[in-house]
Amino acid sequence: MKTAEIKMPELHQLHKEWANKLNFYRDDIKSLEKRIEEIASKYTAKEVLAMIEHFQNQIKIQRNEMDILMHDINAEEKELQDNISDNPTAWDHRKAAHTSINERMIIFEKLFADMRRELIGFAAKYM
């Protein structure tokens, strides 16, 4: 994983932003699951059920990735807070190394948007 230097307050702000985004995606998944459930209650065709299973699996994968990202964000935030506690002098001017969570978030958001777009298209066809 690549590391970069960033000011501690900026890194803290990024942690909050990423966590908020992940919480938004968790809420979005709930509404997507409701759409899947509605379709599942109306259709029994094998093709439709196969697509429902596909989307359920995709949602599981996305949830797992969100859990991993959130864990890594929290671990990085704890490390940042520990660093500040150990040496509070001029913490707002110091820089900290951080991993490529930003890059991972960009990839996650693209994959999530692709999955969501595909699921919405499927739902529009069968609702």
C-alpha cells in the first residue's frame, strides 16, 4: 500500500468524510434490499430469481468491503489520536503517514455505483 504525508487535521477530516460516506451507502443498501424483496415476492421465474441471487451476493460483497474499509479508517484514526495524545504540541501542523484508503474508497464507490445502476435497471424492468 502506498503511503502519503498529510496534515493531521486534514487526515482526521478525511476519516470523518469516509465514515459518513460508508454510512450513507449502508442506508442505500437497505433501500436496494427492499426493492429486491419486492421483486422476489412477485416473480418465480428462474432468470429473475438468478438475478435476485446475483444482487444479494453483490450486496454481501459490498457490505464486507464497507466493513473492511470502516475497520481500516477506525484503525488509522486511532493511530492518529494516539499520536496526538503522545505529543500534543503543534499537532495541527504536523503531518502523518496514511495508507491508500482514499484510493480504495474511490474504487469502492465506482463498484457500488455500477452495482446500484445495474440493480435499479433490473428493478425498473420487474417492478
